Amino acid sequence: MKMAKREIKYFEAIREAINLSMQSDPMVYVMGLGVPDPKGIFGTTLGLQKEYGADRVMDMPCSENSMTGVAIGSALIGLRPILSHQRVDFAILSMEQIVNQAAKWHYMFAGQKCVPIVIRMLIGRGWGQGPQHAQSLESWFAHIPGLKVVAPVTPYDAKGLLIMSIRDNNPVIFFEHRWLHNLTGEVPEYSYTVPIGKGNIVRAGSDVTIVTYSYMVIESLKAAGFLTRFGIDCEVIDLRSLRPLDSEIILASVRKTGHLVVVDNDWKTGGIGAEVVAIVAEHAIRYLKESPRRIGFPECPSPTSPALSAGFYLHADDIVKEVLSVMNHDIGGIEIPVMHSGPLDIPDASFTGPF
């Protein structure tokens, strides 16, 4: 008997993953600024406090470092906290707890102690939030041994990776780009997992490999579709996991295509793209027909104004130009259409927030 297909939104997939995990394991609880808020962090925690009570779904004061320490302490005695920081910018205040405590205990105590904590962090732009509220700092966390770092783009992967992260016995940083929460996709009702550390080929191709993650997967797929009119067949890889990084899926693709473009979701310097290019340079450089390319944000803080945002954030047309360059197409006479419309701080008219 075939299961009926069902489509839900990204935020619903996140909420469903949390709900199923709380149903199956009484040690799972949720804590974070705004978790019981009427808008429930993009809708991802709506109704959970009513279902499970204030002892398992709780707000927290604006004291990120202290409350992250509380969550880590609870994990050390057997609980499995899901800690939500509304923005990665706020999580910066808890870096000592995350980097020096959560990431280190398993190693320092020879595997006898674990910190099974999931820390949700929101990244990306929206509503002119600017330098202190719209950063993408995922490469910071991917640098730290002892942390696992994931950044799903589809509702299916969001649910499966979150359930997998909650079950993991050590800390997982779970990044959600705010532009993804209203994305719709097919998601089974039952509980399932997506493995941490495995990338996914979201579009098979033979000419050029585009490696990316999070929201930039959407823009990369738009670019790949447009590039078919030039006879360029793009393979698009969604990393899904930033630590551990799936080097094999990257290397296999580059050995096939001979061309590489990496689309970062943040600044290029010290970013995930730099790591991907380094992996290819170390293990598959003889397969490259041209130098690899990296695309990322300009080397300045995230802007607030629409005028500055227009030249800061990446879109499909930026990726198209880079792919044409690596494929040695003369782009001088090519008119590349702008592949985004509407306000520059939202993806499209269906996006309603709340933050």
C-alpha cells in the first residue's frame, strides 16, 4: 500500500521533527528566546508549550551565555535540549559555552561524557536587519572539532536532519536560513532521519560542478536552469552538512565535470567555499580544466539599506556569470536577466515573516 504524498512547509517540518522527538523521548525539551511567543520563531515552535507544558517548552531571558550553559549542564545529566537562538548574531554571546564547553567534554573525558544538545541558529537577511542581525557565520562553528554543523535547504532534509541531530549524543549546530521557512516540499508524516555528513546531488550534470548549501541551493538551481540555453549542464551539490563535510561527493563530481564553482552563503575569506576548493586542490587538481571559482559576499559588514543590499547579496545571475566565466564563454555580449524581483530583503511575495 502506497503512502499518500504530502507537502508541508519548511517551518512545519521543523515543528514536526521537534514534536515527534518530544513524543518519543521524555528527555527532549525546548528552550530559547521567543520559543512560546505567539509567532513561535517562524512558526517552528507554535503550540508546543500548550502540548508539553512550560517545564519542557520554555522561554529564556536575554542571557545567551548563561542559558546555553544551563542547557549544556542539563545535557550532561541525561536531558536532550533543543536550544533556539533566534539569530546567529545572538549566539555569538554564548561562544564560550559552545566552543569551550559543549564541543570539548566528550574529548576531555575520553568518551565517558556526552553533550547531546541541538542549537538552532537563524541566518540570512530580511527586513533591513543589517550588520548585527543578518550575518551568516556558519564557518565559525564548522571550524571547531567536537561540533557537528548542518544547514538543510528542503523541508524533507530539515525534518530528517533535525531528528537525527536530536538523537546524536554530541552537540549539533542546526542552521536555518530565514528565507527557507515558507518553502514547500514533500515530507512523510512518520519519523525518519537524514544522515549527518552526507551531501546530496540535487541536480545531476556533466559540465560544471556547483557546490553550495542552505538558501544558495535555490539560487544555484535557478542559475543551472538558465544555463541550459548555453548548452551548459550543471551538477548542483547541496552539502547539507558543513561538519563533517562530504568530500567524496564533491571529488566524484569534479572528476566527472572538470569545472568547479563554489557558492558560499557568507564571506569568502575563511569560508566553507575555501574549504571545498582546498579539498579539490589536494585530491583532484589534475581533473580541473580551469581554475575553480568562489562566489561570496563582499568583504564588508551586512548592509541595512535596500540600495546597499542590491550589491551585497548573491542571486542566480551572479552564479550564471561565474559559471560562464569558468566555462570560458565570452560574456561581453550576453545579456543576463535579473533573476530576482520585488523587495531585496524578501525572496518573493509569499514570504510573510514574522521576523
